Amino acid sequence: MSPSPAASDPGRIPATFLQPGASRFWLAVLLTGVGAGLGAAGLTRLLEAIQHFAWSGSGTHILEAASRVGAAHRVLVLVGAGLAVAVGQFVLVRLSSGNGIDITTAIWFEAGRLPVVRTLASAALSVVVVGMGASLGREGAPKQAGAVAADLLADRGGLSDEQRRLLVACGAGAGMAAAYGVPLGGALFALEVLRGMLALRLVLPALLASVTATAVSWIFLPDAPTYRLAQAATTPATLLWALLIGPVCGAAAVGYVRAVAWADRNKPSGVLRLAAPILALGLLGVAAVVFPQLLGNGRDLAEILFGGAGLPLALLFSLLVLKPAATLLCLGSGAPGGLFTPSLTFGALLGAALGGVGARFLPGAPAGLCALLGAGAVLAATTQGSVSTVVLMMELTGQGRGFVAPLLLSVVAATLVSRAVEPRSIYDARLSDEEVRERLAAREPSAH
């Protein structure tokens, strides 16, 4: 294993990144953006095609498509997804002699080096199972594709370990930026969440990779916000609601991160590696007979909540428990996928539930805004990326001025609460305790 950045000076990034002699590095950044954009566009179209085929309907709105099919169809598709995971895991184990390396581990402890074939195969499997309804995020595959492009280009360009580490983070962020159309948020996510530092000299490479990837993806994908919002405006009541929602979301995020860590570390092995995903995803299919909202990454559910339409309180509280449980079930079964949108959706459900109950005693905040504040607060607390979260929420919705002040308050309150109790993020949670301590030690000086 390569020495971790904490072993040297984690806050020191070579100034050669900004000097004329670093032309190979900057060319690699540009080409990483192109590769990440093409990969995100191709994987997104593949996911839409799989979803359209599996659900005989919309390739972009799984809830709408799943609501039109019968109970047997829902169960059979999810059992099929479990079978795909079982076969995929069997193949993945044979593509690499050791365990797979996720992007966070690669960046911090392997100088950005990834097992290329296994990572790309895992990305492809993720697209298949998410398209078939697994309760995991679709951003995992584009992030992996962007990171692999960066890793290969670093090899080709003979880049140093520190350059490779930054390039792989930029590639992963660019893949996310291209998948969601969030160039600034993707760049900040790469630095704040994946690289663990927001240093000025890192911003330009991250921005170049993300904006290039997004521009390339827009050739093939629509340039439109991911979520539509009800009209929101900042008032004293909304600021008060933000202060109330934020700490609750921060506390909930602590439990969520710890649950993610437990599920990830207790994935099945041996024969159970083949049986667990079929059983787990089959169980999700059975639950989806009554609650089709459990299917997919939760984008459709979050958009309903953001739009202010709301859900009956009984259904809202049921989904508040069942949706994160479905995500943890899928993760713990060994199914590959992301956690970004599932975390955002959990926050939206929590914010909407708090707003729905609290409105009886303290009116003044629209239901859609409460969901938005909850989504941002939980996302910031679970990723430990407060700055990137605020920007991502603005880009994902195509708005900002009407809700940015209360969003900032809820994000700050949630992050302070979560860091006081559980400083790990959903990405740190997959590391060993020793690796987490090294990363957290490195994070502090890098914040200045």
C-alpha cells in the first residue's frame, strides 16, 4: 500500500500544478473531463434503456413506470436484479485476486490507483441493478468511470502520485458533474468530499475537469435541472424552520452513517455472497408491491416532496423508515451503487415529516421548502461537505436565491451536530478505523 497523504504533509500540494512545466498534468485534466463526460453520458443512456426495458415504461421516472405494472412484475424484476448481482459478484471476485478498492480508499491510500477492469465491471453492474430498481444511487457508475479515465491518463502521462491522487478525485467529481449537470458542485464535491480539502490551487483542475465533462455530456443528455421546485422565498419563519430542522437532520445523519458503515462491513461472503442479493432484492420487490416509492434511487420521490405536493403523513412516516432501510438492505447484500441521491431522499423525507408535524404548531414554512432543507442538511452531514452540498442543491434545482439563506442555516446546524458526534462521512465509513483516523487527521490542516 502506498504511503498515505497524512504520512507526509497532507496540506501541501506541489506548486508545479500551476507552472508551465505541468502541461502533461493539465492535458490529463482536460482529457479526464472528456472521458468522464462521455462515460457519464453513455452510462446514463444505458441505465435509461435498462429501466425502460425492465419496467415497460419511462426510462427516467421509475416510480411512474413501476406504478403501471402488477405486483408479480415488481417482484420478478427485483429478483432478476438480485440474480444479476449474484452472478456479477461471482465474476468480479475472479477479475481481481484481492478485494475491490473504492474511490475514497484509492485516493487516500493507493495514490489514486484503481483495479481498472474490476472498477469498470462494477460500474456496469451498478447501472444494471439500479436500472432494475435497486434502492441505490446512479452516480456511482459515472464516478467510477471518471476515476478510471483519470487513473489511466495518469499512467500514460507519467504523473506523480500526488498529481494522480488529485486527478482521480477530479475524474470522479467530473463523472458526477456530467451525470447530474452540476459542474461547480461536482468540482467542489471532488475536493471537499473525495480529496478532503478545499485549497485554492486545487480548484482550477477540478473546475476544468468538471466543466469539460458537463459540456461533453450535454451533447448527449438534456441540459435541465434534476428537480423542479415549488416557489420558495426567505422569510423569518423559514429561517426559524431551518434552525429547527438542521440539528434533527444532523442527529439522524449520525445514525445513517453508522448504519452504512455496519452494512458495508457485514456484507456476505462465501456462498452467502450469491444468495444474499437474490433474497434481499426479492424482499425489496415484495415491499414495492405496497410501496413502489422504495424502488430506484429516490429521485422521483424527492421531486414530489420538493414540488410541495406532499404525501399523507402515514405514508410519509412509513417511507421515512422504509426507504433508508431499503438502501441499507441493497448495500448490505453486496449490490453496487451510489449513496448520494438515497441520502438526499432520506433528508427530504425527514424534512417533509418534520414540516408536516410542526406546521400544526408553528405554521409559516412551505412543505416543499421543508423537504429541501432536510435534503440539504442530511446530505451535508452525511458527506461532511457543507460547501459542496449548498452549491449542488442550487445546481440540481436551477434555483438558489429564494432558499439559499435558510439552506445555509440548516446545513451549518446539521454539520455541526454530526461532526460533534460522528466525524465520518458515508464515504469514510467504508474505510477501516485506522484509515479513518488518518484521513480525519489530514482533514484538519487542509481546511485552512
